[in-house]
Amino acid sequence: MELASKYDPRAIEEKWYQFWLDKKLFHSEPDNRVPYTIVIPPPNVTGVLHMGHMLNNTIQDVLVRRARMQGKNACWVPGTDHASIATEAKVVKMLAEKGIDKRSLSRDEFLKYAWEWKEQYGGIILKQLRKLGASCDWDRTAFTMDDVRYESVIRVFVDLYNKGLIYRGVRMVNWDPQALTAVSDEEVVYKESHGKLFYLRYYVADNETSSHQDSETARSLEVSKSQKYIVVATTRPETIMGDTAVCVHPEDERYQWLRGKKVIVPGVGRVVPIIMDEYVDREFGTGALKITPAHDINDYNLGMKYGLESIDIFNDNGTLNEHGGKYAGMDRFACRKAIMKDLEEAGLVEKTEDYTNKVGHSERTDAVIEPKLSAQWFLKMEGLAKKALEVVEDDTIRFHPAKFKNTYRHWLENIKDWCISRQLWWGHRIPAWYLDVNGRVETIVAHNEDEAKKIATEKYNYTGALRQDEDVLDTWFSSWLWPISLFDGIRNPDNPEINYYYPTADLITAPDIIFFWVARMIMAGEEYRKDVPFKNVYFTGIVRDKLGRKMSKQLGNSPDPIELMEKYGADGVRMGMLLTAPAGNDLPFDEAICEQGRNFSNKLWNALRLVSGWQIGDAQQSAENAVAVQWMEQRMAQVIEEIEKDFDQYRLSEALMASYKLAWDDFCSWYLEMVKPAYGTPIDRETYDATISIFSRLMLLLHPFMPFVTEEIWHALQTIGKDDEKAAFINANFSIMNQHMPTSVFYDQRMLDEFDTAREVIAGVRNIRNTRNLSPKEALEVSFIAVDDRYRFANFNGIVQKLANVSAINEVKEKPAGAISFMVGTMECFVPMPENVNKDEELKKLQDELKYAEGFLNSVLKKLSNEKFVGGAPAAVIEKERNKQRDAETKIAALKAQIAALS
RNA sequence: GGGAGUAUAGCUCAGCUGGUUCAGAGCGCCUGCCUUACAAGCAGGAGGUCACUGGUUCGAACCCUGUUACUCCCACCA
């Protein structure tokens, strides 16, 4: 059968993926083999594949495929994440486009829309992963909100609550007054904004009784201009209604006189204490800070520390509430203007400056974020963090690259309790119910409403309606259970699956979620399995564009992965990504590198074309071919050893590069050229079989990286020249996927060294041809003087003759007259060519070489004459230096002789 | 502001325990080739003061000091 000269991945990739699915080759069930488990970092259920996924999943697939071929029971579990914030935002937007306001819907109505959305768009990304060749066990596909996972989350919440690790508390959240929801820190974007810095006078209240006076009296005090005051700088004068203290640095000499005093909030008349705390930056403004505990996170912390009152002056929509006094009902920004006007008039403003600072805006609505106190659920971190840190510190879990240990440690040592509630509807609703008993609100945490009702009856003798908490859990509160919940290890902690597959082997993820996800999975693992969730964490880099910018939708600098795969083939794109992606390094993505991958597929394809065209003759194997096969075997064993080492250290790009060079350079450029029969002549059976075998094993080595082209070629090689057996072979489930990965074996280093010499001789001859414009068809002669057995290459004589088109190779004692020379180690090689020798050129070349050799010898001699070196360096090192000396001396003598002969 | 990291060829990176002729690889570039598998190819070649500075050592790309530049993470200044 004729093969096209260009490899076309499209049909081939589709064919084999379907084949693998049909034969259920990705499916895993517990058995006697060693398990190798990877759980996918679940992408957002409504997301689409981007370059980050491509990288991440390619790496997972490489590891899984390799493990499978190593005879392990490989199981890669796919799934998606409900991604509460992102998904809810998308649904809200979709509804808005239809003219539906989320606030007009009931929770159930909204969730119905959300589920519809999920059914429609959910899982697109998993389909896309198939194009990439991902060998996931699709039968196990999970979703963080499917029944098993939902129930697992609820159980864990109840369990942790009962253990006293979950509590409800008040915390400052980022409030979006437009969307009327709290948003996470990640959804706040800080923007430079030009505002003003207002300097306000806070008069000292001398009369101690003034703190109990009504505001009328206070206001009359305030107009008494004879009194002293302190000036406070603020960007947000509208919040002074919530001021409950003024803070200065305890060592600030300017304000020592205020120690223990009280001041009057301008325009408000409230008398508040002066407090002293080192938090204050003396350099900023006037070194005095007004404290508004309800509306600033730092003020809130100081308020807690000094037991200050917290006065919330805003409504949820950003207008002032009843605490705003005359400004009540006014928008916060309108209020800012109004209040400044009033203060100016009252003479309470010292000055106003232009000021640029960063103001948090909501990523979604662009509204200015208002810090707001609200009740939230928290998970205590202390005990969990301690264990999670230990297992990484003692290398029970290894990070690749290890530098991320530092980041991890730093975070865990400064960890705060985890706020696990979110004011959203899409997610796992918090299983807490409230009831009023004798005017008090009681909380019941239960697995479901029925259980809650039962508890209400038993504990409080209450049979009325229960009110469930409106919030849902942070998305990470389900993903942290992922390695356990995927195998139902929360609900059924002793089931055969969890016992077999857990702990998983490797986790492949991006470093930006080391805290959100990695650390928390480790905590959950320790808490619910008393064991780590994985043994290695491979941190991928971030995919950037050529200019080093992060890929993003806004910039439009992200190529569409599907289009890329159509252009270069999935194998080409996989290889392109892996070649530039050492662990933990950012990856400046350039389409050109996928081209390299495509070219490589094509190279392999053409090697198949070559081999499949060979006719087999009756001749005995020639000595040259026998040597070629032997050498290729040695070389392959050597590279396999390298590859194994690379994989052990998770250096995937190095492993791929080594395989690439083995296939392209050693196999195609050298080996195939060595054994390739002349046009029209057959090849001997022995060499042919060896070539098929080597080629096949090469495909095995490459298969984890380039699954499609290797399966195609491997199949072709097994059935080459046996068209009638092809169908049966395919039906028999034979796949490269379940072949055994070649392992390293002993190899003969001397043979490899000898070939290197031969290769240099070949290169030397080719170079002479090249520089002198000699046709490759014109056979040349080579002679050499070998003073050192290390540089003999007798076994490769025939090969040198074939590849360099040399008619004869002679060992000589003296340099032949009229020859061009070159050196390989200490061996002098000559190509007799009297008519072509340019004496001056030759002389210059030789003299340059001599100069270098002499310089080199000098440095070696210097070392060897240094007593401290001879005394201090290891014997092996000294021996090496002696060898260098001998080699250099030999070479210098040879060069001098040549120079003498020429001149 | 706190923490971590990086700096080697035009680009992206290796260089492991300081010691081979150590200054490497891939891509790119240059030259010559449509040589019966492959121009998505073949052969050959040029490219670097290992950021800078001082030190340790018989010996430094590698260890230490400082400087500079960049990157990332965390916190965020009224």
C-alpha cells in the first residue's frame, strides 16, 4: 500500500481515539497490579479548553500512559467543578440578556435555570480533552455537585461542625453594593483612582462628662474654637459617622499630649477616645488615623483589639442608613460631597490635597467595593494546617519543583481560618437550619431537613418551620475532598475502590492554587484518610504569549487549542507544549513550536514509509549491518536510562527531548542511513527484523508523548507486509497502549565511544567535501595515524565508507604527501588530495589548532605543578589531568609534525 | 510593605556532588544541496566576559558578600 509523503493526523487521531474507547483501554478496575492514580484538577463545568488545560492535561496523560505501559493499573479520573462564583455569574448574565433579573427569581427558579445551563454547556471541555488524546477513565466522570459528591460535602460539613472545627463568626467581606453580594478577594480588582485626601479637625473634648452629653451639647462644644484639635487625614469623610476612635502611634511625640484624651468627631459630635497603636504609620498624612471599625478591615481589627464600638452606617445598596443622621438615604458618594461642604462651612477642614490611591472595584459590576461586616461560616485551620505542613516538610509529599515548599510553608505558618460561606445560590447549600426559641435563634446543623426537624423536636421541643441558611459553601470546600470523594471514600470509607486507588500518585496543577486547593486536599486527606492524598505534586508553569503576557480572553492572545490541534495534530501540539515546559517554569507559547511537533510526526511517518518499502532478500547479514544494529541497541539502552532518570525527577521536557533526538538523530539520521539498502536492492532478513523491532520499541518510548502517531506506526510495523492479518490484528485488541515500556539494560560504552570516533571521521570527511565543493558522489580515501587505541574505529570501517562515500581506509605511520588533515581526539586523519590543498589555509588552520592545544597543555601543567592541587584533589581527578596532559602532548607533536611537513 | 525566585548563545532552557577538551541542547540564523523515506527534508557552519562586584578555593557558570534588573506570591496604607 502506498503511503502519502505527508503525515495527516486528522483521520488517524480520530480513528485511534475511538479504537481505544471501543476497546475500553482507559478503564480501570481494582486488581492485583500496583495502582497508579491521578485525579484531574476539575475544570469549570461550563468552561472551554484553554492553553493552560492543554499543558496540564498533556502532562497528566504522559504520566498515565507511561505508568500503564509499565504494567501499573493506571486510573485517571476525570470530572468537572461546579465553580459557584463563575458559573453563577454566567447564569446571571445569561438571564440578564433574556431580560430576567436574578432578584426577581426564587432560589429554586434560579437553580432550575442554572442546572439547565449546566446540562447544556457542561462537559464541553471533557469532550475537548478527548481530542487531545486524554486517556481518562470516562466511566468514572464525576461532578462536584453530583449526588455522591454533594452528599460527601454535606457529611464533611456536619462532621467538622460536630467536631467543633466549624463555627459561625462575623467578618469583614468585600461587599458589592450593586450586585448585593459579597465577593471573594480574588474578584476584587484594585484600580488607580484620583481622589482627594481630606484633612479634618477633631477637637479635644476637655470636659470628661461630654461623652455622656447629647449631641446638641457636643456640637456646642465643637464650635468653641479656642480648644485644641488634632488633624486627621482621610479619603472617605462620609464614613466619619461610623468613627469610634482616633488612633496615633504610641511613640509619636506630636501627640503625647493627647494620651488618654477624647476628641469630637467633626460634624457628628460623637466623643471618641484617642487610642495608641503601632499600626499607625507616622509618616502618612498627619500620623493620625480615624477608626471606623464597621467599614475598614484594619479599623475593624483595631476595633476588636481595643473593644471599640462598631457602627454600620451603610445600607446594602451603598446608601447611608439611619446612623447617617441628616445624610440618611443619600448615596455614599453624594454624601461625601455633602458632608465636606458642611464641614467646610463649619470650619472643620484644615486642607484638601489631591491624592491617588488604589480602590477596589468589583470585577463583575465595577462598583466600588464596600468593606462590610457580616456573619460567615469558618473552618478552624490550626490543627489541619499543622499536619498538612508536616507531610510536606518531611517529603511524604514531594513538590516538583521543590521551591514551592517555601511558598507552602509560609502560607501555612500564617494561616487564617477559612471562610467557607458564600452569598450565592449555585453550590452546596449550607446544611444549617435556624429556629426561634423563646426569642433566641438556635442553630441546627444536620445532614438534611428531616434530620434537622427531628433534632428541633428532640432538643427544643420545636415543631414549627425551620429556616435554612441562605448561603452556599465555597467551591474549594468540595474540591478539597476530590481525591477521596471520587472513590466515595467519605460516605463509604472502607470501600474497595478507595482502599485501592487512594492515595493517588501524582497531582498535576498550576502553582496559583497551591493554597486554595493543594494545601486543603492535604488537610482533608489527613483528616479523613489519615493519609496524604498524593505522593507528588507537579506544578506546571503558566502559559504565556510570546511577549510574556498571561493568556487571557481580554487580551485575545490565547490561541484556540482546538484550532491548533486541527492545524498541527494533537501529537504536534502536545509535543510543542512539553518541549518548552520544564516543571514550574512559565511557558512562553509560540505556535512555531507546535510546528516542530508536527514535523516530528512527519519524520516518523517517513521513516515508516522507508522501511515499508524495503524488499527482503536471501543474503546473509553484512558485517556493517550487524554493527549498525548492535550500535543502535546500545544507544537505545543508553537513552532509555536517561529517560528513566528524567521521569524519576519529573523532567518531562528533558525526557521528551532525549526521545526526540534518539528517534530523529540516532535512528533516522544515523541508523537508517547505515542499513538503508541501495536503490533497488533488498535488505537481509536479520537486519530487517531488527529494524522493525527497534522502530517498534521507539514508538513505545514515544507513545506517552505522542499517542496517536505512535499507535498508527506501531500497528503498521506489526502488520507490515501482512495485509491479510491486519484485520485480525486490530480485532485482537492489540494496542501500543498495553505493550510493555522498554526498560534500561546494560550497554557497551566502548562501542558507543567507538561510534563517536567514526562519526567524527565521517563529519570530517563531509566537511572537507562541503568546504571544497566536492560532489558527494566522488569517492575519497582516508588514512589515519592512531597513537592511541582509544580512537580506533575498525568496527565501523564499513559504515564510514558507506556514509562518507570513502573508498578505502588505511592506517599509516606517516602523513601522506598532499593531503588535507583533521584530528579526532589524538588521531590524525588525512584525505589525500594533492590538487586541492591550499597550503596557506592548511597552515593557518594547523597553527590555530596548535596554539589552542598549547594553551590547553599549559593550563593542565599549571594545575599539575601546583602542589596543593596534587595534594588536595582526589586521585581520579589528578589521573584525568595526567591523561589530558598526555593527549595534549601527543596532539601538539602531531600538529608540529604536520606544520613542518607543510612548510 | 513582607516573602520567594530568576539572570548562561538571537529565543526557550539544561548544566546534578565545585574537577573530563566545560561552556551544552532544541529552535532560529548562515552556507551548500529538490542525493529515490521525508525541503515539514539532508549535509556542514557561525554564535556566549555564564548580569555586575568582591570573596572562599589548588581550581568557580556552580559556594559566600554586596549591587543591578526582572518575575511570582501574599498583604495593602488611611
